[in-house]
Amino acid sequence: MSSVINMPWLSREIVVLESTDPTLVGISGTVLNETRRTIRVQTNSRVVTIAKDTILFSIEGEEIRGSTVGQRPAERIGKRYRRD
């Protein structure tokens, strides 16, 4: 089975676990859009745009360091990543 890092993230639940900006920690919601450098998240009350390279986040229980996925979604889906 392929890991969630190689799957499309649209409409999946995301939780920000760590960030260089303390106001972003704990944000959770549904992924609306993903670009090369950002993830757009719909929370209960608003839409938040988060820079990938500053966060550690979780999608479906799998932790992902944002700085390792700094590609466009189409490039990320076909790429192989080394397991930590």
C-alpha cells in the first residue's frame, strides 16, 4: 500500500503538530488546495493558508515534515521518499 505522502491530499483531514509560528500549532481541518509551497486548510471558522516548509503535520495519522514535500502535488505523487 502506498503511503499518504504519495497520494492526493485534497479533502483529507490535516493537523498541524509543530510550527515555527506558534499560532499555527493545533490547526486542523480539511485540505482545500495544495501548491508547491503552501497548503490551504478549511477549519471550522475560516480558511488558513500555511507554508509547508515551516510545519510538521499529520494526515491520516502519518506525520510529514513540510520541508520534505516542497514540490507541486503532481511531482510529489510520483516521487519516492526515504523513510526515517
